[in-house]
Amino acid sequence: MTYSVSQLLTQDITLQPLEIKGWVRTFRANRFIALNDGSTINNIQCVVDFENTDEALLKRITTGSAVHIKGNLVKSQGKGQNVEIQVTSIEILGDSDPDEYPIQPRKHGFEFLRKNAHLRTRTSTFSAVMRLRSSLSFAIHKYFNENGFYYMHTPIVTGSDAEGAGEMFKVSALDAKNPPLTKDGDIDYSQDFFGKETNLTVSGQLEAETYAMSLGKVYTFGPTFRAENSNTSRHLAEFWMIEPEVAFMDLAGNMDLAENFMKSVLSYVLEHNREDLEFLEKRLLDEEKTKPQAERSEMSLIDKIKFVVDNNFKRVSYTEAIDILKNSKPNKKKKFKYIIEEWGADLQSEHERFLVEKHFKCPVILFDYPANIKAFYMRLNEDGKTVRAMDILFPGIGEMVGGSQREERLDVLKEKMKALDIDEKELWWYLDLRKYGTAVHSGFGLGFERLVMFATGMGNIRDVIPYPRTPQNAEF
Amino acid sequence: MTYSVSQLLTQDITLQPLEIKGWVRTFRANRFIALNDGSTINNIQCVVDFENTDEALLKRITTGSAVHIKGNLVKSQGKGQNVEIQVTSIEILGDSDPDEYPIQPRKHGFEFLRKNAHLRTRTSTFSAVMRLRSSLSFAIHKYFNENGFYYMHTPIVTGSDAEGAGEMFKVSALDAKNPPLTKDGDIDYSQDFFGKETNLTVSGQLEAETYAMSLGKVYTFGPTFRAENSNTSRHLAEFWMIEPEVAFMDLAGNMDLAENFMKSVLSYVLEHNREDLEFLEKRLLDEEKTKPQAERSEMSLIDKIKFVVDNNFKRVSYTEAIDILKNSKPNKKKKFKYIIEEWGADLQSEHERFLVEKHFKCPVILFDYPANIKAFYMRLNEDGKTVRAMDILFPGIGEMVGGSQREERLDVLKEKMKALDIDEKELWWYLDLRKYGTAVHSGFGLGFERLVMFATGMGNIRDVIPYPRTPQNAEF
């Protein structure tokens, strides 16, 4: 019988001898193999009877080599593990030349590992991060499934660029060097694959609204794109987004949903990924020891996650937030880069972090923003100057969720689009939702990688997605 | 308390009066509203006390209008439902002008509904299809999660075009009209966003292999693309694919996995989507009545799904299949469009359907195909002429799954790539998997929309994805 490392470490194994396949993490004293197969952060110790093993074979047991081991599971004599395998036979499935193999049994810099992203999940850190990413994904699907939501796949290639969430990538099957031209000398997209100009989507929200207005509660979870030249540790050109959309739900319901959702998903990993989290918590602690005291987190990774799960999110209107910020120490002492002078100012990351980390010391939901700093589809309040928007701010990360109640009134929406020069013909189908059986509805967007960063404590967004797409980089 | 239609129809409701919000499907005799909110295929009947309701209000209760109803749930006097709501108050949330609303309470052609894809889930057929699509998605994630697989997001934008699964779409942020040129007059992609030419992915397999070779068992479930001008009822330019990949698993294990997976996922919808399936089964029956007897299915929708769940998939080598086909009636009588003359022929859809529907009368796994009609990465058999490939063929649909054991031997893989003129530099990372700790591994790909077609009985792939992308069409 062949087992996984996870099974050997957590289950009662009675059938002996057993078999296991995996990769050698380390081999020390010509005797102790630390074997890993990806099923858990932990290795199983396999003890080789080196005196009765061929010398040439022993030499091939190197870091990164794939092996097939037969043996017996016994109580371990040594420290650090409860059980170990007494090896009766070992076969090398795939060698790994120790002089060439990039992943050595020592600390590698993350930048080096990004260049070897095809091998980086062979390290404990990245295997833990990617197991958590997987677990968070499942928790998201589970939450929505249990709460009566339908998963919908919104289109990736889109003919509309009306949402204006950011710069878009063009998608084309035309010969880029010699494209067909119109009489006016423009590119003739009517001859392109889709018969018109097409882009990669920046959001599935507008399409999700169409399904909410028939199926009631829906969500998307798919890739979205920004062609913005932001070479930072917080931006990707390709990232995954979760966007629920619910009919008959107002902004208060939206806040309840988002808070409940975040807590549920984070609870799931606290319950199911404890060992990975403990490893990552320790890693973060080690990393922070190299930083000046002021930059270190006040809470450990697991405590930070628990803090979100256990505490109510503080709900604060934009107007209240501006008051708090205007009167805050860093504003008065001009420590903010952008001084808050009056109502209407767009909040910067420094302001958001002040509110969350210094003032309220808990996740914060800001709502009712000035209309002119928010998107066209957000529900105008009766005051005529604010919209029913909300942003959820997390400690250390800043904005985690952005959402709103949507403008359900056809005339108000048309007026708004006109003012912003958005062509009604482009969004005829979106307007139809307001023409036929319109109703209050709301939703939000959550950047998945932000969530993975929060739950893993990783500081660079390139380290929480398998193959990051960033300016000048589409390797693998 | 506000309820969903599904709750009202299936749960014991004790808190009265209650509230419900939804859309009017029909309103007849100035009295009976059939109300739907997307939570189930079924409507709830709401009985209006028309003698005590304002005439002007009654006129606004039209198909497609959104309403907020208060009332009491009572045992129904009429046929066709167990319970109904006696309406005490009704508010129109959103009108729907009966002269303009495209979705009338009668049968609409699917082509018409494709043009109104933003409203088509307001019909019973499309709401059932999309609920099933959602349910199948969840069943897939659930299956893999329960079986120790990690979900990974493989990249959508890719710099590699080596897999050769089909024509690719180009992705670019360059000014298409005035792109920068190199000295030689070619487009200078080094100035493009990613610093090189990039495309939309045709498969996540190669990247999934990198994760299988560290995490053990992984799968992708994401969008893939083909820029092929196939304007058929079975092709999409953008479709979703499921691709598991498992280390230390050979082709036999791959067949076991695929069969177990398909059965598990289809069992899930049999259990969880019974009413939607019953509706779609009836729809299919009605549709088939318009066809000549010979073209009708021998089994009903649910029986066909059960048949797959309950029967072993027949495993047949390509060589055996060729023998069967060569000696078959349609081959001898030249009824096949492509006559099978000798070993090495590529099988066409007509041959696959003959094997599944006429000869074996069950799902069939064909394996060990000639090397030269399959992809470069498939494991060469010891005979030197066949590869460890498998295709799973389903009744009515044809190929549902394509998979293989992967070539794990560095020298053999390099030779194959050389023969096919695939640049080693392009796939250096893929070759690394064979250099460092290589091992037997296998996986398969399943076109998600094919599965949804099978489970819903829909005949056109454009009707099982929210917003289909096909030649000349990227609307919505």
C-alpha cells in the first residue's frame, strides 16, 4: 500500500510494510532522509540502513531527487518526530545533481525563487503559501455554495471598455505587422476574430449584475487584468477577483455579507491549515527580526487572522472619517504626504492605514463616499453628493474589499453616464436591467491575492500567485 | 421575515406574515402571480385579492416586473402547488413594460435568447442550465478538495506558445496602429507591456506539471482560448477547462481518476439538482419530438447521466478500436465519411460515436494512441510507436476527456521536441522537471462546457456558458 506523508503522520497505519514516493528535502549522516511529497508542510524521516546499502545508491540520495521507498513505520527514537520509516528498499526515480539543482537545503532569497518559480513550491515557504491559496479558494466556493449563491463565469475577453477600472490589454487575432485598414487608415477591427475591438476584462461586475437580476445571488471568481505599469509589491497585471452580486440587497446587507464572508473564509483556514499557518507565522517572525522595531507587526500572523475573525468590523461614514483624519496628529503635524484639508478628498493608503491601525485598531468599513471619486454605477444617495459605496480596510494591507449598492434608477444612471461620456449603446444590456424589473442590488469585489497576502503574511504579491504577470515579466 | 421561493416551497415556515421579493413570471386572471427569484426552478403562486387592490397597481403586475409581496403562506386550494401566498400587500419595485419586454411568457427560440443573453436566465431553461453549471463547478472543487488535490491558478497570459494545442490570441498593450518597430521592421515586442510577445493560454497543463512535481496532486480550473474560426455548435473561442495533474501516477491511475471523478461529479448533480434536471429532461423530450425517430436519444437525460454513474467505462486500446472499426458495418459499407483503412488513422467523431453508441454502448476510454497523432509531451511506450494517451468518449458528445502519462525521461523528451522543432529555450523550465527529481506523472483535461452540455442535454455549446465568445461575437 502506498501512502502520502500526510497520511503517515496523522493516521493509524496498520498495513506493513508500506510504500511511499516523494522528493528528498535533505539527507544527512548518510542515514536520515527528510522526505516530502507536498501533502503537508512536514517531512517524514526515513532511516536508511546505510551499512547494507550500496555506496553508489547512497550517493544518489540528494536534495531534490525523487525516490520510491519501502519500509516499516515505527515510533521514532529521535527528537522532532513521532514516527519514522525504517527503509527496507529505496529506488531512485529521478536524480537531482547537487551541483546543478537550484533549490539547495538553505535559505534562498525570494527574488531568486521568483526566477525559479517552477521549482519554488519545493520549498516549505512556497508550498505552504500555495496550499493556503488553494484552501482559501475552496473556502470561498464553499461559503457561497452554502449560502445559496450560484457561481458564474463572466467573460474574459470583452468588447466593452466602459467600466473604466483601469487600462486594458488588447486581444486580437489580426496580423499585428500588417493589419487590415479602413478607408480612413484606422485598423479595421471588423475583420478581427470577434468583428470588433476586444480587451481583457477588468471586472466581471456588470455581467454579474445581469445574473443577479434573474438568479438572485451570484458570484464570480476569475482572472482580471490591468495594463498598468505599476512595478510595486502590491500590483499584478493578472490577478484573480471574487465578485458577489445580490438582488434586493442594499448597502447595509452588502456590509453584512462582506464581513460574514471574510470571517468565514479566514476561519476555514484557521481550522484546516494550522500547520502551514504556524510555519508561515514563524517565517514572518524571523523576517521581521531583521526590521527596525517600528516596522514590525504588533500581532503574529495567526493572531491577526483571529483578530479579524473575532471582532466586528467598525462601520464609519466617509464624512466621519474625514473629520477624524482632519483632526489627527499626523495631519496637524503634516506627517501625511497628502494633508486632508476638506471633505471630498480621496483617501490615500496612509490615511486608510491610520484609521485601521492607529485610530480604530480593527478592520474598518468606510461608506457613503463622495460621488465624484467613485464609479458611475454606484447608487446616488438622497443628499445628491454621496454614493452608497463601501471599502473594507484591513490592518497591514489597506483596502481589501470595494463594493457598492448599484444605481437601480434608469434615469439617474443615464444622466450619470452622459455626464461621464459613457456611450449608452455600449451598455444597452446594462441599462435593460433598469428598464425591466429593476430592483435594489449590491455587490463587492475582493482581490484574491490581497487576501492570500493577508492570510500568509507574505509581503510581495508576486509570491502568492504561481506565475506572476508584471511589467516586463511573463515567464513560464 | 423575508424568504426565498426555495425556502417557502421546501421549509416549514411558521413566522407569519412573511415577505418575499422576486420577478413576476406570469399574472393570470388578474389574480394569480407566478413569482420566481432564481433560487429554484419552481415559482410560488401569490394570490392577489384583486377586488380590494387598486386597478392601476394591478396593471403594473406584468411579466418581468420586480415586486415586493407581503402575505401569508397557506395550503393551496388549486392544483399544481402545495402552498401559495395570500397577498396582503404588493409593491412594484421595478416595472416591465409588456410591449417592450423581450422575454414574454411563451417559447422563445434559442437564437433569439442568445441575442438577449443578459435576460435569458429569466427563462426556466436557462436558469436551470446555469444552476447546473454552478453546481457542477462546485462538485468539481469538492471532489478535488476531498481527494487531496490543490487548486492552482495557472497563468492566462503566457509568453510561451509551445504547446501547440491550437491557434492563439495575441495580448498586447502596444499602440496597434503605430507599434514600435525593430531595425528589421518587425514589431518590437521588447517595448510591449511584458517585454515580449504574449498570448492567451490554450492550456494550463505544462504549468500544472510544475506544481504536481512539488505538491503532488494539483488541478487547474480556468479559462482557455482558441483563435480558431470554428463556427459550430461545439466550439467556443473562450471556454473553461479542468486539468488535474498527479505525480507518481501512471496511465492506469489516470483512467481510474478520470472515471471516478466523472462519476462523482455527475452523482452530485443527480443528488442536488433533481428539479432542474427533471425540467431539462422534459425540455429535451419535447425538443426531440420534433426530430425524426432515428435522431432521437435512446435514453432520457437523467437515465443517460445515471448510465455513466452506474457503469464501468470500457477500456480499449487504440489498436483494438481500429480492428473493431475496420470490420464494422459502416466501414465496410462505406457509410463513414472517413473510411478506416489502416492502423495510424486519426479517429473522427463518427468513429468515436460508433464505438460508444453502437458497439460498446457505454463510455469508452481509448488508450495507447499512435505517437505521431498526439502531443509531444506524452509518454512513449516501449514499442516506440504508441504513447500513453487516453481519450474518454461519451454517448452523444464524443470526446469528453483527453489525457496522458507525461514523458518523464529528459533525453526522450528532448529528442521529441527536436523532431517537432520546439525550442528548448522556450521550455527550459519544463525540461527542468525532468532534470531534477523526475518521476512518472499523468493528468488530463476536461472541457467544462462539454460536461455541462452532457448534464443539461443542451445541444449548442453557446447555451451553456453565460456570454459565449465565438467568431464575430463578443457581445456583453
